[in-house]
Amino acid sequence: MKPFAADFPILSRPVHGRRLVYLDNAATTHKPDAVIEAERAFYRESNANIHRGVHWLSQHATDLHEAAREKVRGLLNAARADEIVFTRGTTEAINLVAQSWGRANLKPGDEILVTGMEHHSNIVPWQLLCAQTGAVLRHVPITDSGELEPGAYESLLGPRTRLVAVVHVSNALGTVNPVEEMTRKAHEAGALVLVDGAQAVAHQRVDVRAIGCDFYAFSGHKLYGPTGIGALYGRRELLAAMPPWQGGGDMIRTVAFEGSTWAEPPARFEAGTPNIAGAVALGAAIDYVQGVGLERIAAHEHALLAVATEAVQRLPGVRLYGTAPDKAGILSFTVQGIHPHDLGTILDAEGVAIRAGHHCAMPVMTRFGIPGTARASFALYNDERDVDALVAAIGKAQRLFNGERVQ
Ligand code: PMP
């Protein structure tokens, strides 16, 4: 694969006087020139509020915003662009489903089923909803390898299950969940399915129609796009039957003091002026990854993961968390005798940016009886030099902690 790092200006800035080795892509990815330029060009040439102006510029901005929606539709292979609701990101998309669909449909005793490897944003919105409705949150336990406990999902799915909310790719372990099969089983049990795709969309091809899920959420900033923009895919019949969750301009058909009526989706769920420039730049990010090719990105990241896994495992005292055969480019590990935060700090001094902590997945840490892990996560611009730098920096940290003098 041609080195793509040259497309990402931030990667050429040194950190602590060293080459930046950015391995915190699961937290957020960097932005290629094409994305930065799209956002800048929007403000320089196309800025206006959308959906309300009669003037040319407003119509132009509206067209760009809707063209971005169409790009998201294509990315997810949704049937129709009006099945795509722009949100601030994955978190807001999940809260939207909880507060709109959930509040309208759940009764005391209904169950929401998640997994033991969810990000907090696919746990807490359901806990809030349970407190509001009397529904009950259950979870599928995970194994030592970081996969769903065999048979547990099937036995927890039952007539009371109304929604399965599952992460496509775990940000803490890298596990890829069998969302297609899980969706089929949930539908057989009469439950809907929401997939948290935050860690999936930038790393593999996603097809919501092949998965068959009812909702799919992702964030633009993990897909080389800007922060503050993401999307929720929702099946059309479901969105059409859901009430608004936030009120304001743009989401109404009529407003009177006696009562108001709602616009059709997706506008019904997009109250207020949205992140127009962000949506346009997200469209540019989608063009960028599709230009590279998602299959190619997946193959590149898998190859890096394999090299990194082998190299890190060769170091003494390293334990990996998440060893499922079906894994995305996320390497979560601990090093004996070194707290993940200390490791992260020493690596940072070497210019190696990783994440250390619970990765907003505290139940995963509790499951493994640890406070946190160190996490290296790959993107299309990483290469084997980055893996070498990671391994060398971990070795240096180990020598430091062993009291050796390290140059
Ligand atoms: N789910 C997963 C699996 C994630 O990794 C993240 C981000 N770390 C989120 C949800 C939340 O995404 P955001 O903060 O962009 O809303």
C-alpha cells in the first residue's frame, strides 16, 4: 500500500522533538487535506443556513448538505437517503433512539440486551431509559478471549427483549461481533437491533441491508472526518413512526400554541441548525476512504495488527486482552509491573501516542479485573515503522522500570 501519511498534515509535526507515531486512532483519526480543505472551502464559498433561505447560497448549502447525506447512505448501503439522520456522533445517535423510540415503546419489564463489551455510550443511554420506563437492561457476558459467551446471547434473548444494542467492533478489545447472525436471531425473537458502528465504519465495509439491523450509529471523527458530526441509520418505517426527541426549528411541519406537527424523517430528528460544514467535510472523508478502498484498508490494518501482535507478545510480561480470531486493528494490553498510564506517559515521550485507561468500557476492565489497558489502534496511514517504534518504546519503558539506565 502506498504510504497515505503524506495526505495527513498533522502527521508531519514532531512531538517532543520526535516523529509522531500516532496509534490512538480508536479515539479519533486524523484528517486528510481533502477533509480539511472541504470544511474550509465550505466556509469560504458556500456558507449559509440550510432549508430556509430563498436565496441562492442557502439553496447551494442545502444541496451540499444533502449530497453529504447521500454519501453516508452510500457508505452504509442504506436503501434511501432519508434513512440517514445527521447527529453529533455515535453517542447522540444512540441517545436519539433511546429517547425517541425507547420512550415511546418500552414498558416496565421490557428488556434491552447489550453485551459485556459495550462502550459507555451504548450502556448509559439505556440505563437512563430504563429509569424512565421501568425497562430492564441485561448483558451478554464475555469470555477470556473477549468474545460473547457461547450460547449466552441466545439464552438471554426472549419474548421480553425489545431491543438488542451491540457494538460492531469493540473499542476496548478489537473483537468483531457477528452482527448479522445476531440480528437474525433478534428478529426471530421479535426484538429490534441497534449496532454501534463507531469502530467499524473506517475499518471494514459496512452494509446495513446485509446486516439487516434496524439502527446503525457512527461518528465522523473516527472516519477521518471532523468532530461533532456523525449519523444514525434507521429503517424508514421505524423512523416514520418515531416521535421527535428534541424540538426546535426545522423539525416541524406546523407550529401553533394549540399544538405542533412534525416534519418527516430525517428532518424530524434534526432540530436546529445542524453542523453543515461538518456534514460536508464528512462527505469528503467518505470520498477519501472510498477512494482508497475499504477492503484495502481492512487488509492493511489486519496485516499491521498481525505484526504488532506477534512483536508485542514476544516482549516479557505483556498480556493481551482481546484475542478473538475475528479482530479489527486494536491491540489492548498490559505490561507487568507498569501501570498503563505510566506506560502511556513513557511512550508519549518517545513520540508514540497510545491510549491508556478504561477506554470508556469500564465493565470490560471489571470483567478482566484490571484498572485499564494500554491500547494501540491502527489506521490506514500507519505502517510497520510505527509498530517498530511502539515495540521499542515498550522495551524502553520496561528497562526504565527495571531500574536500568536508558539512553
Ligand atoms: N462506541 C464505540 C465503540 C466507541 O469507540 C466510541 C468512541 N470511543 C463511541 C461509541 C462514542 O463515540 P462518540 O464519542 O464519537 O460519540
